[in-house]
Amino acid sequence: MDLVHFRVVVPPALTGPAVDLLTADDRVLNLVIVRSAPVTGGDAIDCDVPRGTANGVLDGLRALGVDRAGSIAVDGVGLMFSRRAEQIEAGLPSALARAPLWATVEARIRGEGAYPPSFYLFLVIAGIIGAVGILTNSQILIVAAMVVGPEYSAITGIALGVDRHDRRRVRAGTHALTAGFLLAIGCTLGFAALVRGAGLQSKAFELGLRPVSHLIDTPDFLSFLVAFLAGVVGIVSLTEDRGSALLGVFISVTTIPAASDIAVSLAFADWRQARGSLLQLLLNVVVLVVVGVFTLRLQRRLWRRATRYRGLR
């Protein structure tokens, strides 16, 4: 059974209302109360809750002001042996047994929305790997560049900021993307210029046979469709913690390859190709952000309706 563990610390005045809230829900398991915990200076409450009802429990605790007067820690339960837990699981709709805990989802996105120096380093490295893939017509290297690129964390950070009307988060993500891509393009441009000056580009690329580059610098309806679908899958995989699906998003979105192609095209004075790649980059980023916002809102709304319909809130 997929359970969530709550560890709550509250001042004694809030202990009664918090315990009443938890005992009123017959799906709450293993409720333990430690009065006047000497280290914390308040009462400690521990309990386990099925994931499908965890959003309602957390919302109720926060409505009481527990998070302001004390603290709420949330963690997953790896394994539990309990006949009562098995009975509760049997009574839950299977589709709702793994309902996302939205506080955890948002915390995961916020955690990925930090932009240390490694964020920019990975963008630069991914850009250069993508440039090598373009210069050698190697699709494998283009895929490798997509996997290395960390830009999707900034894109989801912006989407969450727009969804929550958090201007600071939107500004931080936008700045990280803008500065990161400019840095990646600048470094990759220098690398591509060195390659051109030394004559290290492949013969096929020199002769204008550039199938990989052509795929990148010609945005069309199919490019829009892939970005749209990747945006949906990316947010759903984040909310349901599906890492393999999220990796597929990294491989399908043409952001890093477009940045690489801008740099290579500028180094080889192909202005048409550079314009096409720039349009591809902007198209993908904008579509991913917009789709991310709407998918977050739609998912939250659908899950809330489903849990209310099933009486799980």
C-alpha cells in the first residue's frame, strides 16, 4: 500500500484540534501523540495516511494553522505490514490509490528550480556535445546532448511560478534560461569557430549534407506537436514521479540541439539556418512553459474532483 507518513509538531493549544481532525478520518493509521516533547517544546503527532487521502489531511492541518504555529514533515512509507492497512487499501479505488501529493510535487519542482554553477556548466557541455553531433551528423550525440541539458528544471520552475503567481520564481527561471542559453551558445560558437578554423568538420557537413541540422532548423507543426506532447508528459511524470517517462521528455525536446545549431550556423555564416534554429528554440521553450501551466492546473482540478467524488477529501 502506498502510504504517506506525517510528523507534526504543534503547540499544546493546537494539539486537540489536530488530533480531532486526524481521528475523524478512519483511514488514518498509527496515530501516536507525544505530549510536551522536551526537545521541540511542543506536542508531537505521528500518523500514516493512504496517499489518496493525504492531500485532504494536509490541507486540514494547514487550515488549522499547524504549519504556521509548528511544523509538518511529510515522507513516504517504504513498507508496512498491517491488516488494517490492507483493509483500507481494498476499500480505495485503484485509480486514486496513487493520487499525487501536491505539496510534494511542488516541493520537487522548487527543489529542481535552484540554479547553481553546475546548471550553467551542464548547459555549456550539452551545447558543445550537440555541436559535435551536428558537425558529424551524429544523431546519437544529439540525444546525448538532450539528456545532459538541465533546462527542463528551469522550464517547470517557470510553469509552477506562473501557476502560483510567484513572480520571483518566474524571474529566476527566465533569467537562468536566458543567461544559460546565451552562455551555452557563446561557448559553443567559440568551439565551432575553432573547428572551422582548423578544418575539423566532416566532409559531408562541408559539402552541405546536414540532415541532423536540417531537422533542427526547420520548425513546423510537427515540432509544435512534439513540444506540446512532451510538455504534457513532463508534468504528468513529475506529478506521478515517473523518472523513465521524464527521461523521454529530455530526449524529445529540441532545446539544446537548437542552441547548438544556432552557434554552429553562426560560426559557418549560415544565417538562414541560425534563424530557423532560434525560432525552434523559442517555440519549444514557450510551448513547454504554457503547456506546463495548463497541465498542472488541469491535473490538480481533475484529481480534486475525483477525490471529492469518491469521498476521499
